[in-house]
Amino acid sequence: GGIITQTPKFLIGQEGQKLTLKCQQNFNHDTMYWYRQDSGKGLRLIYYSITENDLQKGDLSEGYDASREKKSSFSLTVTSAQKNEMAVFLCASSMGQGSSQNTLYFGAGTRLSVL
Amino acid sequence: GDSVTQTEGPVTVSESESLIINCTYSATSIAYPNLFWYVRYPGEGLQLLLKVITAGQKGSSRGFEATYNKETTSFHLQKASVQESDSAVYYCALGASNTNKVVFGTGTRLQVLP
């Protein structure tokens, strides 16, 4: 089996600050995802990447940058944190093809609070 | 765009009662959607419950079933007799086999009373 590790678990930032969240997977999966979860709004796709150095925008990409420099890692940057923002960011990965395509494995999440 | 709409929670049922959580999807940019139900049990991470990648097929797991209905664009989750341990948040999701994009519904919190 494999694991997805998200760091940090908790992130407290200041308004206007640039904040970076990291995600590592050892499944050797091709595709990785970043989702944002707000209370009552489910999971909203921010960015995904189908291979190293690839980036695809989701529905919520504005205000974020992403980077996939290695197959095993996918980072997300909040370009300017918004005051009183609170959300959980979930990283996931999946095989890029075959019968398990789009079956996502999730990390434990990074909880963001902005003061 | 591509989206998923599911039963708004919370849903409360008594143990041994039947359950249905509705899910409908819109796949405007996805030629061959794959459909999923994910679940988050208390204190645990989000995990796959069941999936169906072919229209007309049924998926099942842990006593839950869902049938991929392309005509009604639905993928409702059903269980004949729920248990208290089924209390969790359930998410319907839509995947694109051509782009690997996966979108989720808002989740439905299920509480099963003893």
C-alpha cells in the first residue's frame, strides 16, 4: 500500500501572505489533485496534474498557484491569503489510466486559518 | 460545466431502515463519465466506497448499491438496512476518463440512530 502525506497539518497565516502547502505520494500515481473543502460546500477542485510538470486548472484556481516538479510531489500556493479564511485543503492521487483511473486516494488534509 | 448535485443533509434514519441518497450529474465536457461514491467516517480520511465506469452497471460495497443511469443522469446510493456504523458523510463524484478531472458533490451527512 501507499500513503499520501500532506504538510503542514495546520497552517496559520496573515492576511495577504503567500502560503505553500505540500503533498507527497508514494503510490507512484501519475495524477495528483488539490481540493478545497469549506463547510457546506463539499470538495472544490483547485488544480490537478496528470504528469510531472503538467498543470490543469479546476473550478477554483483563481488565487492559487500549483507546481508538480516531481511525479511524487504536488505543491499548492495560496498567492494572497484572505482575512478570516478557514478551509481544509485535501491532496489526492490516482492512477492515470486503466480500471483504477480516477479512483482517488486522499491525504489527511491541511487546515488553513487566516488571522 | 461538469457538476454533481446530491441530497442535502443531514439525513437521519433509524437502524435497520432503508436509505437512499440521491445524486444527479451534469457532464457537459465529459464524454464517458465515471461515477463514484466516497465516504468519510468519523475521525477517518475520505475513501472510496464504490464506483461504476460503465452506464447501466451497478456497483456495490458494504451493503450499499448504486446504479449508473445515463438516461436520468443519476447515481443514487441505496442500502436496504442501515447500521449505526454507517453514520458518515457520503460524497458523490464524477470523473472524466479522457482528462482525469474529478468533481465532487457537496456531501451528505448521514446519522443512523440506534
